[in-house]
Amino acid sequence: MQFTIQLFNHLYKNLPPLVPESVVLGMQQALENLENNSNISLEEIEDIMIQFGYQVWAWNQAYKYFLTAATEQFGDHFLLPRLSDELRNRYLSFQTYGGTLQDLHSGRPASFFTSEQRAELCERLVEMRQHVKEYVNRDVVGVNQNSYLAKVEEYKDLLEKIKFNLESLRNFVEKEEDGSTLVSEINAKIKDFEHSLCLLGSEMDYEAVCQAQDFFVGRKVELSRMKGINIPMQIDFFNS
């Protein structure tokens, strides 16, 4: 449970600029309550995180959009001056072979660099990310504030569609038999999607949300066909 509270604290401490003050204060109060409540369950903590996840997801996604764009545009500007001459030359060679800054984040081209170069590169990448973040923080409250807020609204609209699809799944569940395999699978999938809003799960897959109900309609047919497959046939030899 402590790890989950730490995730919640990370979500709170890394809120992007201009998140409404009411949301910020609400998260702060919720964290204080969690840290002083030893009787709360893990599920209750996750439910609180999900509640705030719905409120901050659009802001986090919009901020991530600007952060990604700034990294692509200015990443090398912040990175190259901080590299040693040897590593800078190696990195430029890496780029001539088609390597990108994004590739470095993935860790895939590790074999291109020596262990010493990788150690230096990791440190410099952390510094570079911090400089990019500071640039974006200034940008989204300054020159590009309107664009940033417009992007937040775009993600809010997307969130409404996500919520609509999740509500459709819940309505689908209500028509199924309680305790069935299908109900358990659907509820678990809904929880997975909601976990994606607040660091408890992997990145939200919007297409998967949209396709979930069709998937479970097909899953229902599959489970219906499987019923009785493992029931042995009984033959009454005396009356046959």
C-alpha cells in the first residue's frame, strides 16, 4: 500500500502547470488523509487515485504533448554542449547512422556506446530532460498558454468518449450473471483502463477502449459455446 501512496504522491508532485487549484488542494488533502490512515485498504487508495486521475489526465496528456514536441525540437540543443568531446563525436556518429534522441530514451542502441559512455549519457539525458521541462513550464504559461489550454480541452473531449465507452461496458456487465467469468473479465478490464489514468497502469490505449465492448460481445459468444464442453456424456444403458 505504501508503494501506491508513493505513486499518488508522484502524481501530485508532478502536476503540470495551470491545473485548477481546487484539484491541487484536493490531492494534497487526500494524500495527508492517506498518510494518517492506517486502516485504509489498497482498493480504497486506488479508487481515490482513479478519482483524481479523471481530473488530471487531460492536463497530463496535454503537457506530455508539449514536452515531446520540445524534446524533439530542442533536445540536442540542451544535450550536446554537456557531453564530453568523445561522447559528443560518438553521438553525432550515432545520428549519421539514423539514430535519434528518442532511440536513446528507449535504450535500444546501448551497444553503440561503451559502458563509460552510457553512464555519462544517462546523466546528461536526465539533465537534458530537466532543462526541457523547465522550458516547457515557462512556455505553457507564457507564449503558448492558449495552445496548451486548447490541447487540454482536446484531451478532455477524448476523456468524455473514454468515459462513455467505460459506462457502456458497465451497462453490459449489469445484464450478465453475477460472478460469471465474463463479468470478472470486464470489471478487470475497466479497472485496467482506469488505472491508466493515474500511473497505476500502462499508457491509455484509446483504440482498445473503443473496441472493448465488441471484444466482450465476441467473448460472450465464445464462452457460451464452451459451456458444457468438459461435461462427460452420460448414457443410460438400461433404458437405451
